[in-house]
Amino acid sequence: MSDVYYRTVKQITSVLLFVEGVKDAAYNDLVDIVKDDGTIVTGQVLDSRDGLAIVQSFGETRGMNVENTKARFQGSEAKLAVSTDMIGRIFDGLGRPRDKGAPIYSDEKVSIVGSAINPSAREEPSEFIQTGISTIDCMNTLVRGQKLPIFSGSGLPHNRLAAQIARQAKILGEGEEFSVVFGGIGINSEEANFFRRELEETGALGRAVVFLNLSSDPSMERIILPRLALTAAEYLAYEENMHVLVILTDMTNYCEALREVSAAREEVPGRRGYPGYMYTDLSTIYERAGKIKGRKGSITQIPILTMPGDDITHPIPDLTGYITEGQVVLSRDLHRKGIYPNVDVLPSLSRLMNKGIGKGRTREDHRGVADQLFSSYANGKDLRSLTEIVGEEALSASDKSYLKFADDFEERFVQQDYYEDRDIDKTLSLGWDLFSILDKSEMKRVKDEFVAKYGKWK
């Protein structure tokens, strides 16, 4: 660690310091920023060229001035002390204890930067993860090692859904539970207390590692927190052979912090003011999930983001959708109807679904049931729109059965209690119950042998 203090701060913005005359400052190196009163704020080198170091401050820059502020470059990048002692603990956005416990002491300290898993080292996912939620298990199946984001909107119950998944997720037939690494990015105190209470009351805190950056904390901590969470998850998965579920909420707050840094650096903005490198930056987070050949552990990632204005074409959900393996989309219309979980199955997707379903994994009729449910529900929703124009009296008997199917699908299949944990057999059987509303001849997406075996027509 260097003992040299630089008093050559040229400029200070809301989040950045520009320090002149710095030799050998490397990207991601940590910096101690010393204020007038001796208070030390942690920073990180974002760029270094021609002796000018651009330092991102993780604390408040208010009260700093170019005359008296000084900087010490540590000569090492940010590292996290990792140990199984982290389990059951709560930390802040810089990895410091938030639960009034002692800091983690470990000889093993790992760089938080990490890297994406080499594609040639990835193991093909094949294990079905049962979340106990019908709309996910049957129609948007989660597979171990997958990255499946939740696209939500302001005020929707995405946090409840994430907590329910964390509590109920399991691998069938193996008796294994997930260890949970939870990262709260710019969340408010109410949300933080909710997750803490849920983890404590269900006993899940005893197998969880929690990192919290509150909305009142420095925004720049939001840049580093996901990397802390994933570093902890990688240690537990690949060194301690655990299966880890990583939940990151809210990735929109992360992207807003990224835009704040980009604006402070006066970079040319991309779409809607977000930096042009946001796709690359997000991929360094999302691509750290998966399974590695020869390693027992795995990392399954559920990032949560709130779509500004409920716009799924906004850059944040748009880029996230390109990088990840599907999305679970929450519906404001279903929420208004009082339906929980308000998953809109039609725009939702799991690209790895076929890897984890079928005979020997879930059930032989799974694919056909899912396809028939999609088709029938989509038909029923289209007919709802039509009835607003021509009225229900103008519909045929077959059309009316599809209308009833759509209503019952939402009220019986989508709707379930927050503490209701449905196994996959119950979910698929519920699907067959709904099919009995339709005429048997409408079963065009399911093999005849499965219609004969599982059908419930009289």
C-alpha cells in the first residue's frame, strides 16, 4: 500500500475526483480520499491516462474541496474476505457489517471484479428447480444455473415473489436447498425490513448472505454491491460446493448509478442517456451465473428490475433480455384484479425450459400442457377484446368456453397464496382440470396418449 498522499485534486464533481500527477494508477485500484476533517472515504480508479486519475467516490463528496482534499492510492483492487462465517450475516454495499457483528476475518480474500464463465467450461443445465409457483414451474421453468430476471413495475409485488421463490426453491429428489445471497440495491427501508423479516421468520437467514444498500446510502455503493454478492456466491458455490440462489433487486437502481457516473465523466450518452457500454457492464454481472464442469456447486441468478413507465422496450429490460435466458414479466392489470402472483405468462419466457422438463425430470406431459395453456389463454384474451366490440352474445359456444378458460386460468392457475407451495404434479393436474372447460377436440397441442391418460372429460 502506498503511503503517498496526492494533494493535486484538479476537480471534484458529485461522484468523481480528478487527480493529477499520479503515476501507475491502475483501473479498479482502491483509493483513500481524505476530507478536511480527516474523514476517509473509499474510492476506486475508473480511468488513468497521462498522469490523470479519475476516481469514483463511494461516499459523500459534499464538503470536499480541491485545496485540502487528498488521495492515497492503495495499489490493489477491491477484495472481499470470504468464509462460511458470512452465512447468516448482513453487510452494507461495501461489504462492511450492517448487523453490528464483527468483520469477517479470513486469509482468503478474493477480487470482487470476477469474470464471466468461459463458455467451454459451462456445464449444460438439466436440473428442474421447483419454485412452488405454477406460472413459473409449468410455463416458464427455472433450471439450476440459469439467469432468469423478473421484469416488474413500480408498486408491483416483485419483492414478495422473490422472497417466496427464495423460501420454496428446491431440486426434486435430491433433498437439496439453496443457499441464498441477497443483494438489495438502492432499496428503501421498508423493502429492506421486509426481506430481513422474511429471512428471519422462515429461518432462511441461517443459510443466507445479505448485502444491503439503502436508498439513503451513497449511490456509488450500488455499482459495487452486485459484484460483492456474486463474489460471495462464487465462493460458496465453487469452493464450498453449495447451490446458491442470487437475488439482486433493483437492477434499475444499479443502471441509474451507472448513468450518473457516465454523466459526471461527460461521456457521450447512449439510449435515453445511459452509457453506451451498459450492455457490456450488465453482462459482467449476469454472466457470472451458471454451472462449471467438474464443480458440484452452482449459481442461479434472479435479477429484479422495475421497468420505468412499465416500458419493456426501455434500455434496461431490453439489454437484460438479450443477456439473460428469458424473463418473468409481472402484469399491472392482474395486480389490479387482486391476483397474486401477477405473472403475465404470454410475454414471459424461459429459454432453458426444455432442458429441465419431461420424463425423469418433471412429467412426460409437461411440454404439451404448457403449450396448450399458452394457446388457450392467448385465444381467450383475444376473445375478451372482441367481446368489447361485438358483445358476448355474438360468440359461438366454443368461443364462450375459451372466455371462461381465460377467467378460470387467472383465478385458479395464476392465483395462489403467498404461502402456497404447489408441487409440479399438482400444477400439471390443475392444468388438466382447466382443459376440461374446453371441448376435447380443442386439445391440439398435447399428444393423444397424454389426453387419454390425464384428461378429465366425462
